[in-house]
Amino acid sequence: MAVTGPKLNARVSLRYALAMVPLSLSIPYLGLTSWWFALDSSIANAGLIYGAYRFYKKKVRIIHYIAKKKSDEKNARQLFFGSIVHLPVLMALLMVHKVYDMDMSHLLSWDDDFIDEEESQSQQSLAPSPPHQQQSSSS
């Protein structure tokens, strides 16, 4: 595909760079992250889209005008390395902006009331239980 359809490569890279925008917006919509993730990821997505657009424009010009091949390779390499950096940046942003479930919040906080409740429950479970009264039935 790279050799037989170089213009197709440029279109596909631009298409997938643009597809990252709705994907990044759907993550906070689903409640997995805060809406700050949408803002921060849009910056990373804008960089990727800019690189893909430059690659697309250079590729279209090269196809039409049969210009220098060096500039095309340079843009392709920049887009490649940009895409390698893009996904780890999105993963880091996902971790930073993660919204924790309320059920798990007690695991992440050092709430003294929660610790006191745990201690009282463990002390109650260690206390001996009263012996059961045996009822004898007289016949």
C-alpha cells in the first residue's frame, strides 16, 4: 500500500488522526475520566492532526507536481514519531484524569472514621460469643 498508493497513505493517516477526536471526547462522556481529559487530549490530538495534515498536503503536492521526495520522507518520519508519542501521552492523561468510583474511594483515602469502623468490627469479631443455651426437652 505504501508504494502502490502513496496518496492513500496520506488520506488514511489524516482520517485516523481526525477519528481520535470523537474517541477522546467519548471517554469523559462515558464517565471514565473527567472533562479535563477532553481538553488536554484535544491538545495532543491537534498536534497529531497537524502532522497528518502536513503529510497529506505534501503528499498531494508531490503527486501533482512531482516535487522533491526528501520533504515527503521528512514529514512521514515526523508523523510516525508523533504517532508513537501520541498514544502514551493519551494513556498518561487517562491515568491523570481518571474518575474513581465512590465504592473504591475508601481504598484511596486515609479517613480516620473508616479506620475506626474497621477496628471496632475486628474487635467485635474477636470477642468470644456467649454460649448457646441448650434446651432440654423433657418427655
